[in-house]
Amino acid sequence: MDNNSSIEIETKSLNENQKDYISWDDLFMATAFLMAKRSRDPVTQVGACIVSSDHKIVGTGYNEMPTRCCDDSFPLGKDKFDKLNDKRTYICHAELNAVLNTNSISLQKCIIYVSLFPCNECAKIIIQSGIKNVVYCKYKNNNRRHKNENMASEIMFMTSNVNCRSYTPKQNITLEFKTTREPEKLQINADESETQIVLTNETTLEPVYDIIYNISSIETETKSLNENQKDYISWDDLFMATAFLMAKRSKYHLPEVGACIVSPDNKIVGTGCNGIPTTCSDDNFHEHYKLIDTRMYICHAEMNAVLNKNSISLQKCIIYVSHFPCNECAKIIIQSGIKEVVYCTNEDETEASKKMFKASGVDFRNHTPNQKITITFR
Ligand SMILES: O=c1ccn([C@H]2C[C@H](O)[C@@H](COP(=O)(O)O)O2)c(=O)[nH]1
């Protein structure tokens, strides 16, 4: 390949590709709105996303009943005459959950993105946690800013030097999940003294869902859904959507890849997309060094998600990836202690990765959300 043509191709595809590229503000506000899709509050679904000064997600949350307080035995409506029968008595707000869900020792200098302006109770929690910036999308009660509880929050933020600004992404974000057929199926012959790997040409249409998750969750999840919760999404959909959202920060059409690592208790502990190392400025790097093969410089989404982690250990974590990991990423995943890979598409040569995953006891499965997920900022 001659140098000039490859430079041209690369620069061209970078420009064309940046149509979909999103800002940090868009990314984190979209993550907050995505989280809100897990809320079972029939009236107002709120999401929050806490981000460190180096753009790592360190906490997420949505409004829900306290953990293990089964939604069906708690009211989802209001009753101003009977506090015991009023959802407000029990529901933990999105901000509270995001702050308490964090894997980071300190939230000093962090930013919290919230779909709704924080109420006075959440303002107290935000201030005491050390968060220094609040980015919100709208006010509750038809955007009535001058409601008492909003005023109280504003006064407390102002006197505590917590910066507060409103931000609404200009357009909705739609995440489309490409589905592909598995090119080959891996079989392990358990009878052989040495593990024998057979590649067959049988093609099956994924997804294969995590049976354990579904069985335990169906009972509680389906029963409490109501009319207003058409948008409600499963954990698998949420985290795959987060991986695809991350991919929108990639400037590389190789393709754009996103990854999201999740702890056993469903906390996001790392995210990433493919890109050149952080310290190499994206915009000048190609032209400056007249790169022949950009792929040599690209850090893959999986590598970035693992190295971006805000948890000491990734033992027993799950990594959600838009594309099946290559062999280099498979090594990183295995060595990091991650125990499961959930992928959406599998277009590339991944035999070596599969062989290593199998031998190392890392499970892998496909998950493709049934339909596209649209994040609407309203
Ligand atoms: O700062 C806030 C304010 C409210 N919420 C949650 C609490 C409730 O679940 C809903 C509000 O329900 P309404 O029926 O609209 O009063 O929003 C929050 O998470 N954070």
C-alpha cells in the first residue's frame, strides 16, 4: 500500500465519520437519560451519571425503591393523606443512587449529569459528597424553576460553590444494533483428554439470552411494569446501549467500537471506545506523522475500558462490547479477571479469542437488543 493513498483514505473517512461524533456533555447526559429507562416510577423517570474530571463514569443511578424492597409491595402512586401509601416515602432519588453506587473513593471535583434539576434533598447529598458541578436538563413541574424546593437547592449550591448549568443535547440519540450471523460455532468435545476445538459452519441467529438472569428477573420485572413504562429496558439492553453510546465518541471508522464493563451488582466500572492514545492529539496526529497504518496506533475499546476502570479489581465483571474482541483484547480481558463477554456483532476473525476465552473459563454470549433504542431529551 502506498503511503499517500492510505493517508487520504484515513483523513477522508475521519471527516465523513464525525457526523455521529458526540461531545462529552452529550455523552454523559445521554447516559443519564439511558439510566432513567430503568426506573419503574410510572410518572417521572430520572437518571443521573457522575463523571470524574478525566471523563470517567464513576457512578450512575435512577429513581427506584431501595434495593431488595420489591416494587410490588410498595406504592407507586401518591397519597397525601397516608404517607405509608405514598411512593415518595420510599423512593430513592436518582442522585442518591448515583452517589451511593460509586466505585470511586472520592467524588471531589466530579460532575453530576441529571435529567432533572436536583431537589433540595438531593442537593444536600451532592454537596456533602464533594461534587462540584451539576449539569441538569430540565426542572420538574413543567420546568417551573421557582418552586420552593428548586430555590432551596439553588441557594445551597450557590453558597457551597457548586456550579450549576443546564444542558440539553440538540438532538435525540438513536442507537442501532447491527445483527450478524455467527460465522462459525465453537464446540468443545468434553470426552477428549485434550480439549478439542471444532469449528462448524452451522450458523445460528443469536441472541442467546442469559437464562439465569431472565428467570430470576422476569417475575419481578414484568409484574410491575405499567403503561408508562414502555421504554423500560433490561440490564443487558442498558449496558449494550451504553457500549454503543461510547462508540459515538470514537473518531475512527474501523469501525467505531464501544465497551462497557459492569460489576456483578450492575455498576458501571469502566467504559471506552477505540481511539489513539489520549495524549496524542486526535486531530493532528495522522497528518503530522504521515501514518501508514492507523491501526498500529489505535487503542481498542476493550483496552480503554479496562484501563479506564474506577474499581481496583475487575474480578467477576462482565464486559459489554459492540464487536467481538480481537485476540489482543481477549488477552487483556482474561488477564483483568473479567468473567464474561457480551458482544453484539461478530464480523471479524475471532477464533483465537474464542479459544483463549474457552480455555480461561471466560464465558461469551451474544446480546443484540430487539430494537433500536432512542434517547429522547424531554
Ligand atoms: O431530584 C429528584 C427529584 C425527583 N426524583 C424522582 C422521585 C420520584 O420517583 C419522581 C417524581 O415523581 P412525581 O410523581 O413526578 O412527583 O422523581 C429524583 O429522582 N430526583
